[in-house]
Amino acid sequence: MIIKSAEFVTSAVKRDQYPPPQFPEVAFAGRSNVGKSSLINTLVNRKRLVKTSSTPGRTQLINFFTVNGGLMLVDLPGYGYAKVPAAVKKNWGPMIEGYLSGRESLLAVVLLMDLRRIPQAEELTFIQWLTHYDVPAVPVLTKADKLSKTNQSKQRSAIARVLNVAPETLTLFSAKTRLGREALWEKIDDRIGEAIHSHVDGEPT
Ligand SMILES: Nc1nc2c(ncn2[C@@H]2O[C@H](COP(=O)(O)OP(=O)(O)O)[C@@H](O)[C@H]2O)c(=O)[nH]1
Ligand SMILES: [Mg+2]
């Protein structure tokens, strides 16, 4: 993927604040601090398009970005961080479900999980939501540089067992070394291609 431009579009909480659904859209979700902002910045070759933070859990807005004036990338607020105030936590579910259930241009959600951590109820619940709303998930395991090669593949297998998928379906990623950047773009491109193809064929995406 050659990145010619990457720009912030808008922040939203409610549906009427979303930009028009005129471009193919891919959203990014995961626990706070999983490396979501860093991953999006790596994908688009920008240092600070999306703000990274060492005080997680503050972003409770849905942020929209365009790449090359077409594809829309969406940074969903992170979940499951203990320091987030209760009021913020309460709003998170409806905000995310509102987005997943009503966004016709949404083609896939990239689900980020820390490679060092076995997925918990939060991740499993989120995967159930995606299944329920019929949104394809692209699972990515972040911060791979923190483990040795041997431990990377051991951990990937352990996570794959919990998720009941083949290990190869889980993309290893590192914002530090850029491992997995091309592989992830390929998966995103595949989803866009499939969606366009089924649209041409007159089938629902
Ligand atoms: N070593 C390493 N650190 C990372 C990686 N990705 C993110 N981080 C660090 O993890 C912290 C949280 O990253 P951020 O992208 O803000 O996470 P977010 O809360 O999910 O958006 C920051 O201190 C990042 O520098 C990675 O691939 N490798
Ligand atoms: Mg972030």
C-alpha cells in the first residue's frame, strides 16, 4: 500500500456525527494500551496522526481518518482499563454497538490483542458482537518485538487455541520493527476486494 495522504476527518460519539458512509471503512479495536494508535500510525507511515499515550483509557471518541482520499480508518475507543471512570465505561458499550450495528460502509474490524496476554472475557465478548453484527474480524497480535521468535510462536499458538482458530490466521505485529505491516495491509486489501466483488455480483457484503 502506497500512502499518499492520511488525514484526520472527525471525532464522533453518536451516529449523526459520523461522516457520510461513502468510502470503504476499516475500524480498529482493542483494549486500552494494546498499541492501537501506534499500529494505525505504522500502517499510514505517520509518527503522530493518531495520538499515542502512556495514560491509557482517556480517548472515548470514535476517530475517523482518510487514507489516499478514499479508504476510511476508524480508531474505536479502547476497552477494559481499570482507571477509566464508571460513567465513561457505561457509555462505551452503546457507543461501540451503535457503530457496529449501523455502519453500512464498515468492511472489517481489526481486533488488536497483546501477544503476551491470553485473550480474556472482554476480547471474547467483543468477538461475539462482531459475529452478531456480521462484521468480519481481522485479528492482530501486537507488541511482538517484546518476545523472542520462539516465544512469539508459542504465544500465538496458545492464543489461537483460546480463540479456536488456526495460528496462521493471527497476524504478528510490531510498531517498533514494523513486522506485519505489509501482511495486515494485504488482509485489509483482501476485504476491500471481496466487498467490491460481492457488490458487483449483487450480493450483500
Ligand atoms: N515495544 C512496543 N511498544 C509498543 C508497540 N505498540 C505500542 N507500544 C507502546 O505501548 C503504549 C501504548 O501504545 P498506544 O499506541 O498509545 O496504545 P493504544 O492505547 O491502544 O492506542 C505506548 O507506550 C507505545 O509506545 C509495539 O509494537 N512495540
Ligand atoms: Mg490510542
